Amino acid sequence: MARICAITGKRPVKGSIIHRKGQSKKSGGIGTHVTSITKRKFRPNLQRIRVKLPGGGTKRMLVSVKAIKAGMVEKA
């Protein structure tokens, strides 16, 4: 099952962790240097909740917390 929000379509996006070493120029050093870059994923905060459908039924869906807080879905 893909981790995608049923309402907003939010999905995991790719990114990276950038490790830097050294003291910044602002605080008296010679500057920071990138030592390694590691791939990572930013995952949406999804919750499996029962949602009231417009037809009157209920269905379990993966919904992002942002959609729940915004009132885009009605909990059953």
C-alpha cells in the first residue's frame, strides 16, 4: 500500500541529509565544509481513520493530519 493521502495526494518526497564540519566564518572559523550527503525520504504524517462518505457510508482511509485539522474530512 502506497503511503499517499486519499484527500490531498501528499506522498513521500526525496531529499538528503547534508553533514557539515567546521566552524562558520560568522563565529570566527574558516567556514564549514560538506563531509557527506545521504539520501532520505520526507514522509507525510498519515493516519488511518474512518471517514464519513457523502453517500452516508463510512470507509477507512489514509489521511494526512493537515487534511484532518483543516476539516477536509469528517470522522465517523
